[in-house]
Amino acid sequence: MRHATPEATAQYCQRFAGHTANQHFRQTQNLWMSSIGLGSYLGEADARTDAGYKAAVKRAFELGCNVFDTAANYRRGRSEQNFGEAFAEMMAGGQLSRGEMIVTTKGGYLPFETGMPRSQSEFIEYLQNTFVNPGICTLDDFVQGQHCMTPGYLQNQLDNSLRKLQLDCIDVYYLHNPESQFAEVSRDEFYTRLRTAFEFLESAVAAGKIAMYGTATWNGYRALPNSRDYLSLEQIVATAREVAGDQHHFKVIQLPFNLAMPEALTHGNQIVNGQAKSLLEAAQELGITVMASASMLQARLASNLPDVIHETFPGLQTDAQRAIQFTRSAPGITTALIGMSQVTHVEENLAVAKINPATQPEFLRLFEQ
């Protein structure tokens, strides 16, 4: 198997019957995905953190996590490398079948694999030697000197990700914060570039290098429609349809959603068929799966949560667990991604998988306070 499959993810889910809550796994895009996923943004680019992530990936898979999220630029590419080494070791040992796990990564930002340049001249030399001279892209293709989504650049980054992850196919490949382009280009030019990027990503699906694609954003889907960074999910899906018709493979989006950043649920900033909707409502109507990043806001929501959160999410031992429960209980969120580079954090966080999410009335009661 080259990628996650309906049959293998269902079998993985069934292995945890009686060990995790019934609603821990959710079916979306014909796959069974865990409601808690392992992210890999935080941490130093050093050997100690490398070892931590490898051990965390293995332990998470043992405890019922089959969604693993990374990016080409996380920890200068080392997070992808750590994932790949862990996957390879588990597959070689028979603990893991490729079809059981959903692997997602992102391209768009410079990875700086050899370290951050110390001067402007070093930076230009890095761009010239790494991307311009080999004919991958030009200096003008980079927005603010750091973001690029031309086909040549995405091809280069995708191939590097596949090599580091030691996989033949990535389940979800995200354009990483495409709204960064608005810093230098007009909205019309942005959608022209987006269409070109989608054309490449559809060709990557046809080549068997990715199964689905999407956008991983920070501000875009949370911003107000009159903001520079605003992204219309309806227009982005329409762009995918222009490229590949109703059989397009734009299927998943990622954005922050947590106790401090609930905009995907609370802001009616998306327009679908002329009606104002929240991002989560819009995604459901358009058939798009939503992954939540920053579920604990980089550990800032792991302590000192108010009493109402304790009351809404009983049966949990720590505020970190309560923050996770908030995100995975939101109607429309498939997976709450948590950065976990230590086995102790994996074990604490995956304990939440044993408890069903809050019911919709219980969850929405928070917003009546």
C-alpha cells in the first residue's frame, strides 16, 4: 500500500475497540482518523529532540493515534526526517502497516535545512545555490523572501518530503499558509497562482505522490472578509473545481482552533451559496475535512483554565487534557493536532482518547456563558 486506505484504517480503529472511546475515531474522506493527531512544529533542531519525536511517534501509534502532521520547514526539515525514521523502523518490525496511518506535510516556506543564514548576502547565496541555479525557481518567485508556491518549488519540496518521510505517497499535502502571498500580490494574482499550484498538485495525485491536498493556514480562514489575509473557502474549492472538476482532490484544510482561538466556530466569515456561515459550517457544506492546529496554543492552554472548562469536560486530570477535549469536541473538527515530542506528553494526551468528546449541547453551552 502506498497510502492510507479505508480497509487498513478501519482495521486499525477496530484494534482499539474497548481501549478507546467509540467516538475517538472519525470517518472522513473514506478513512478512519483519530481525533487526536501528533504534530511536530516545536522543538530545537538537535539530536535530543530528534530522539524524542521518534519515540513519541511510536508510542502515539501504540495508543491509538494514526494522524501524523509535519512540514518541510519544521525544525529545518528534521521533523519529517524523524517521522520517516520512526515509520521505517515500525514497518520493518511489523508494528505498522502503511495503510493504517494518515501522514500530512506542507510546502511553501523555505526549510533552511543547513541553518538560518547569518546575513543578507548569505541568504541570497542560499537561495541562488539551492533553488535558482538548479532551475527550480527564480528569486522573484519568493514573496517576502520566504514563501513560494510555484510548481517547480512545490515539486522540489514534495520530492524532498517523500525522501525524508521514506514514503512513496503522502496522504495530505498542504500549501503552507498561502495567505502569505497577499503581502505582495493582488487577490486576482493570488488566485492565478493558486490555480497553477492546484494544477501541479492534481498532477502529483495522478503520479501517485499524494492522495489529497489542501491548505494549512494561520490567519486566512479566521480573518474577516475585508482583511488582507482573508481566504474564501468557497472560492478556493471553486478554484480546485476549475482545475479538475468535481473529481478534484482538494479535500482537507488545517487552521488553529482552541480555547483562545475559536473563530472557525464563532465567526460567520465564510459565504457559501450567498449565505454567511462559520468556517466549520462552510467546510461541512463543501465536503472539506478540518484539522485543528495549535490545539493547546503551544502549551499556553495547558494550565490555569477557568472552572467552567473543568465543569464542561469532566473525567480529565489536567488542563492540557481539557484543552484537547475542547478542540476535539467542536462540531466539524476531525482531528485535534498536538505537538508531542516526549513520550510522557503522548501518554498524558492520548489518555483523552478513552473519553468520548462532549456532546454538542454540552460543548455549545460554553458559548452561552
